[in-house]
Amino acid sequence: YIPDKKLKYLIFEEMTEEWLDFIVACRSGQSHDYDIVEGPMADDTIYNYVQNFIDGKISRAAFWELVKFNHPTHQISFHTISALDTLQYVGSEAVNGNKK
């Protein structure tokens, strides 16, 4: 679902070589011109593997071996004001985490 056709989207359906290259570029400080990026999130474990890959401690092949049993969560990242303007507040709900 793409709410605004004027925005520039980048969507990764799964962890791929292109996804890894994008994550490495972002972690290395390179900017991009996407309004919204969607796809697998590099959680703490996967992020450590990415950092080890960036630092040259593991190879690309070793990275893929390490992450093949990890199932990352999904994220949508908003990078511009235009992207944030697509969001609408729908409501909130109180959650009591102390129920027994």
C-alpha cells in the first residue's frame, strides 16, 4: 500500500544483497533521497552482524550464514516531512501490562 504516489518509496520484501548494501551505506553515513523506506529491520543481533561486516570482521558470505536463521521484524521508516504528513492519528488505547 502506497498512500501518496508523489513520494519516493524504497521497499525491501526481505533481506537481500540490495538491502544489505543499503543498510551498510546508511550506517556509513551516506544519505538517500527516499521519503519512506520499508522492509526488514536490523535488530540488535542483525545490526551486530552488519557492523562486523562493515568493520571487515566477517565476509559477506559469513553475514548471510549468520542471519539465515534470524527473522527480522518489519519496519517503516519516514525520512521527510512529506512522508510524515501521510500519517493520520486514529486513536489510542490503554494497555494494562500487569494483568494476571
